[in-house]
Amino acid sequence: MRERDIRVETLLGETSLSRHLKTANQMGIRFVLILGSKEFENDCWAVKDMEKKDSQIDVPDQQLGSYLEKVLGA
């Protein structure tokens, strides 16, 4: 993502997904990329739009950069 000039923050650690989402929301982050075991097995990322609370889609790994450029208008 950084190669595409898309700013990235990484939140790692032994905490719940809901806590990570809360932190991202407090930081004003628009999109959260989630890579859990299901996504890893399917070679995709869950992309959660924090402005649209119930909006989350799976994006294939190879299409993630172009998808984010499109939705961010980059």
C-alpha cells in the first residue's frame, strides 16, 4: 500500500478485534483491513468501511491495492 502512496497504520497485538476497531475509529481511520484465518485461507482481505458501520467486503489479495485506490480516489 505504501508503494501506492496509501498511508498505512498497523495495529498488532493480543487484543480483540472489537478493541482494534475501536482504536481505529478513535484515530479517524476510514478503512480497516482484516486478515484473519478465514481470509488468509481464501487469499483475500476483509475491508471494513468505518464510516458505514455495517459495510464490509472481501477483496482478493491481488486486487487490494487497486480497490483501495478506487475507493480513496488516489
